[in-house]
Amino acid sequence: MQHKIPAADLGAQGPAMLGAIEACVHCGFCLPACPTYEALAEEMDSPRGRIFLMKEVLEGGLELEEAAPYIDRCLGCLACEPACPSGVEYGALLAPFRSMANERGNSSLWRRLLRSLVLKTLPYPARLRRALFFARLTGWARGLLPRSLGAMLELSPGRLPRSSGISEHVPAEGECRARVGLLLGCAQNVLAPGINEASVRVLSRNGVEVVAPAGQGCCGALSIHSGETRQARELAGSLFDVFDEDLDAVLTNAAGCGSGIKEYPALFRGSEREEAARRFSSRVEDISVFLDRIGPLPPPALERPLRAAYQDACHLSHAQGVKRQPRRLLELIPGLELVPVPDADSCCGSAGIYNIEQPDLAREIGDRKVNALLETGADLVVSGNIGCMMQLQSRLRESGRNLPVLHTVEVLDLAYRGLLGKVRDAGLAQGAQSRG
């Protein structure tokens, strides 16, 4: 494939972008893996079609405004990458292309205002907490708001959990097997602080010393995946020096964060901080990978059996290749049966801020996922990403079904404490996110 634009003209990420374009042979294996193609049946809403559109824009054969709607509808779930026999690194093209589009300001004024509002709120816990408090006060007015703002409020929890009380240093129980840092996240620490609390308890119980610096902030993943490169670099750069160098690992319990941090080397490519970004990125891993590697203590058997449906977060399964480790952790619990889920690793429609920017399509994709989960007859749903959990909870509420949605580490924590067998109790299910 001949391209007309020099890689140098695309900046530091130019070679990777052109490499992805040139690797695509337009075979079509990506089509059935793409949720938007499945929903819309439109060639340009498939990875193959979007690669063609981006190529045409970069070569000057197509105006950005003509391609933008199709690129905007991409979830960025990367389900196309493992499906591609040619090894096209679609993510290496999508994020920098979106960044370029943002710099050109091709979006409508309303879209730019919406994205600015979201990205100036979600990554900052204090702002997010105030916004959610205001959302509760104005809940009656949701029907009067623009569609995207209404979608934001739909995703918010009915009752805001209390703030997390995690200490900056939590010693290991018994003999210390490892010393790790824990990323607390931004939105997750407001929306579901119980995930972090459960993480600390599970790690400590398994002989792991936990360091959770109070000065840490957002990792910048939402900004990376939205193409807001400047904000992403500011947030990511402030995270590098927060964690000690002598830690055995830095753990994240949010798939989106882990995926974003793995993109740090590309984000800082060509800058003076590239090596620092690469070094920090190499130290970060998902908590399920770490626990699976060290071999956690087996939890006690459940008093009564439970059936669990594990939902693969795209940024864990596709972007990081983590599939078996969370399942192996859940299989350690005697009495917990993992039931197969049709198309388990298909996207739920959350995709960062996608369910805010593309609410109707996100609803359709989310409902398809929820229907597949409900068909399993499971007693609870398990996932490894806060965005997926909020999306699934929202769609379940809309369907009128009260099915608990828990994080993998929350399930382990409840099992250790002898509470998992009671998870069908609605009160426990609704409070699991916030209870310590």
C-alpha cells in the first residue's frame, strides 16, 4: 500500500500510524468482532472501513469532517486486534488520529463543550463528588436535559458511597511476600471506593504490603482514549514520581487505567519523559495478574452455591491480553460456579466516555450484553473495570433486574470474609461497593 504522507509529518507516532494502515489487507476478519458493525451493519463503521477513512484523510483524499462521524462511533474496544490475522495494531492508529482531529477542532461546538465538561470533571475526584451531589439534587430534571447530559446522570449511582478510608501504608498479614503500590484511580475512588478497600484487604491477607500514596491522581486513561493528548500527558506525568522505585509492582484494579498506562511509551514518544514513561508503564500490572502469579490463599467454601458470569472488560482482555487470570482467581472459591457467557469478551458499550458521547448506540450495545448475561441464569456478574460495572448496572436498572455486579477482587474479599454466600441479599449487593 502506497501512502502519500511522510511519517515525519504525523509526529512521533507517525511510523506506528502508517504501520497500522499498511498492515491492513482489508480481509474482513475484523467485521464480526466489531460491536458497532454488528449494530449498524455499515462498512465504514467497521475497523476495516475506519482504517480506509483514516488513510484517506491522512493522504488528503477526504476531508476530516466526512470521516469524523464514523471514527467517533468507534468504541476503541480493540476486539479487532486479536481477530486480525495480519496483526494490525488498530489502537496505534486510532488514539493519535483522534488527537489530531481534536487539535484541528473538527467537532461541533456542543461536542467540544460536552467533552470538556466530562474531562474536566471525571478525572478529578473532588469535582466529580460535587457534580454527583448536584446531580442528585436535580434528578427530577433529567428529562429536560440534552440527551448526553441525561446519559451522564443515568450512570451515576443513586446514593453516593462514602469516601474511602485507605491508609497510605497497610502492612502484610503474616510473612511479607511482596511490597506493592496501589493505584486508587479517580472516578472509581468516588463511585466505588469499596473496590480499593477490598483490594487492600485481599492483598494484605495474602502477605502483601500495600503502599497507596495520597498524592496520586488520575492516570490520564480517559484523556488518552479520547485523543486529548495534552491533558493526558499532564495527568500521566504527575503520576511517575509518586510511587517508590523499590516496589515489586504497581497495581491497578481498573482495566481502563491499566490499558492507558500501557500506552504511556507511545504517549510520550519523542519527549524527554519517554524513558520515565516506559519505566513506570513496565511496573504496572492488573491486580488479577499479580494475585494469580503469587498464588492467593484459597477462600473458605460457600455455605450455598452461587453461579457467576464473568464479563471480560475490553481494556483487560483485548488491550492487555488478560483473560485466564481473573477466572482462575474466581475458580479458587469452593461453591462458586463460573457459567459461560455468549460472546463474553464483546464490549458492553461503556468504553471510557463513549456512553456519554454516543448514548443511544451505547445503550443498544449495553442491552445486548446485559441480555447475554441474564440468559446465563447467573446470581451475580463479575468484571474488572469500573466503567463496565457502571454501564452494566445502569442497563440492568433500566431492565428492572436487580442482579449484583461486583469487581473480581470484591468477590474474593467477600469470600474470605464469609459473606459471598449472602450476595443475593439485595441490601448486601447494593452496599458491597461502599462497605469496608
